[in-house]
Amino acid sequence: MPYLPPYLALTKDQNIHPGVNFAVAGATALDTKFFIAAGLGKFLWTNNSLNIQLGWFKKLKPSLCTTKLGNTENQTKTLAYVFLMMFQQ
């Protein structure tokens, strides 16, 4: 599989249909607020938690799905691939 362009480095006219990489090095599954409340905020590398990355996906989704329901078949394939890659690590 080819490397996908990072979401944060996309250009205006870039083709995003092959896919986009939302991952951020050092990102956590829990929001930054959790770590700050636990006194661990100074150990975070980034504030781009999984929730933030999912927000980026929701923002980009309308440009990928042109119908009201979207392309369910492609979404299912994409999510299956994402989960496989996550658990393969």
C-alpha cells in the first residue's frame, strides 16, 4: 500500500480520493483534558487526540461523499482496513 498524504499537509487541489492519513505521532486516545486533570499534561507531545482526528475525518467526509447517504460500500471497506491496520501493530 502506498503512503497516504497527511491530512494536516493537504493542499487545496490535492486528490484525496485514494485516502488521507489522520494519524499524529504521540497522539492519545483520550482527550488532553483528561491528562491535564490527572496532572500529566506536561508529558503530552501533542493535543491531537483520537477525538480531534475523528473531527478532521468528519470535516473531510462531505468532500468524499457526494450523496446524502455517502458511499456506504467504500466507507465499510475503509473502516475495515483502518481497524485491521490498528490491530496488526
